[in-house]
Amino acid sequence: MKWRRVILLVWVLLVLSACARPVPTPTPEPTPPSAPTPTPPPSTQELKVHFIDVGQGDSILIDFGDNEMLIDGGDKSPGVVAYLADYVDGALEAMVATHPHTDHIGGLIAVLDAFEVEEIWLNGDTSTSKTFKDFMSRVNAEGASVYEAERGNSIALGVLSFLILHPVKPLVGDTNNNSIVLKLSYGNIDFLLTGDAEKEAEASILESGLTVQADILKVGHHGSRSSSSTQFLDAVEPEVAIYMAGEGNRYGHPHEETITALIEVGAEIYGTDIHGTIVLTTDGKAYTLHLEKQVPPCTPPVISPAPTPAPTALGASNVQITSIFYDGAVPRVESDEYVEITNLGTESQDLAGWMLKDISEGYPSFTFPHYILKPDAAIRVYTNEIHPEWGGFSFAYGKAIWNNTEPDIAALYNAQGQEVSRKSY
Ligand SMILES: [Zn+2]
Ligand SMILES: [Zn+2]
């Protein structure tokens, strides 16, 4: 095991140097020494953990011989069904939905359609989003054994056992802080998979006295500064930290504070935004990483977080907010409110990365997925629900957005963050 420590030291130096430089150097991926290593007894079964690049979202496949478990499925797009098809033998033995946010459960809908799933683990939290409703209807139709995760229980996968460190019941935190957090130990190698757990959940886990030390940490909440407290990272002491985030995501994930904290605790840092899909293979004694994109671990955060794009120079666009139909401050969940966006030009526009936002209150905001808005076509973004006859998107906000402040302005930003249109209700 000692050589791993040596490699780690070398890695730390590499990480530090890579992070100190403004531009990542094209260092080839360092390969473990090919020196004659004492080969362990061959009988140990191989465990593969796939951190699947799903853009902004989480999806982790545990592949252990004939047994597979999927933890989250990313958003509806791009989905993971095609990826899973190469690895899942027959049924998917277990599915874990860490919490009901769409970037975790959206992709599970198609997985439930495509595969027979034997066991489904939920955190017991709910959401008013259509995605959640669709997901739950598939869960209920699957005929699987459905369980609610609770601290102290465990999930079995073949001879593997995933200890549930979080959440506690009854649920107390917000959606992210109710995430299912799992600890997996295989031989000498420990994994900690944290969903979107933030500092509140981390503190609760530390308080419980459960052991969090792990060689491999799936960094909480896409590398957001809302997670990865110093106390937590000190207790985990990860050798490898993997965050899952979309390239150029609008949240600025991973945040610089998180990267700095992970470097300080001595972790090699990998991210799906820069390394693509990351596959860790272990026999329980040592592990190797396979990166889809050969980039050295850790790059300095390049995107400065810009959660509220200033209404900068107006970007010229024929895509405009053409109407806001409001319910006013109607205190009911099923708000019929919507904002209608029309392409008044003669060329199609892909709305991927475009954002619609209530700039009077500063929230909420909706970021469009890939969607082609044809000339003369309109698309609606509903406040809460989606009207199937109309199609469109939804903030899935659960209460009224428009006509509850004076003034109340909707602004539309293009993928470059430039405001292209604004309208008061
Ligand atoms: Zn998330
Ligand atoms: Zn979340």
C-alpha cells in the first residue's frame, strides 16, 4: 500500500502545480508505475464505479459482476440508458434516487422504461415538479421493491453493502440536505457518495459519529461552496475527489472555495466537466482511474461564478418575450401562469443555455435545455405545471412568480448571458 502513498505525494505536487498555473499544461495522464507489483491473489472480484458524464447532474453506476446499481440518472437529457446498456446484465438490481431534483431523477424515468429494476431506494422527499410526478408514476408501475432510505440501514448489492449515512427521519433539511448519502467499503477501499448533501447534512453525519473516512469522495452538490465544509473534508480525508458538473454550467460549479479546500486536504481532484466520464476500477486492494478525457487532475476554476448575469449590453435577437399570463399572487399550487417566448425572426434558434428570470426579485430562474425554436414559433415556460396540449417548460416553482411585486419584470438571456428581452407583466 505504501507505493500508493508515494504516488499520492507525487500527485499532490502535480495538483498543486497544475492549479498554480493559469493554464493547464498538457501533461499526459501519469500512469501508475509499471514496475513489477506484487500481484494480489487473482480471485478478488472487480468492482467498477462509473461516474457518468451527464452534464450538470449526477449519475453513478456501480458494476459488480452480474450486479448493478444506479445512483441517480442525471437530467432527462442526455440520459444514461445508452451508457447503461453496455454494462447492465439483465435487470438493474438497485436504483437509488438521492433526492427529487431533476438533475438527479430526470434521467431515471427513461431508465425505468428501459430496464427491469428490482429495488428502488428513495429519500422520502417530494417535489411539485412534473419530472417528479413522472418519475413516481414509473416507480409505482415498476413492480420493484421500493424503500425509503434512513440512516443506519444498508443496501445490499451482491456481497456489497452500502451503509446509509443520511438522511434521518423525519426529514428536516431542505431538498439537497435530505440527499441519500452512501458509504461503500470494498476491501480496503472506501467510497463516500453524497448526492447534493450540503454543509447542514455533513454536520448531521459528523454528529452521528458514523465513520466518513473514504479513499474516494463523490463531492457534494456538484462542487458547490454550499457543501464540503473543512470539518467534513478533514474527516473524510479523500485521496481522490470527484465532482460531477456540466461544462460551463451557469452555477459556476465547481466553486473555487471547494477546489481549494479539496487541495488543502490532499485530494486528487477530477470532474466530469473536464475529464468526461470517470471509471474507477478496484479489486478492494488498489484502484485505477480511467478518464474519458486525458487531462491532468484539477484545473484552476476558470469560470467565475455569475449567478446573476448583470443586464449587460442587450444582445440582439429576434427571440423575445411576447407575453406574460399571470395568476397574480394566487396562493395555490396549480398556477396557470406562463411566459411566452416567440421567435419573431426568420431563422431557428437553439435555446440551450438561455435563461428566463424574474429580475425584480432575483429569482427564480429557468435555464433552457437544447430546444429549437423555429421562426414564428412560440414556447411557454409555466410557473408550475406543464400543459400537455401546449408543451413547453416549467419553473416547477410551486407558487406564483409574476404580478407579486411592483414592478415585476421577466428577462430573457441568451447563452452568453446577454439580456435579449424583458417584459413587465
Ligand atoms: Zn444536483
Ligand atoms: Zn439537488
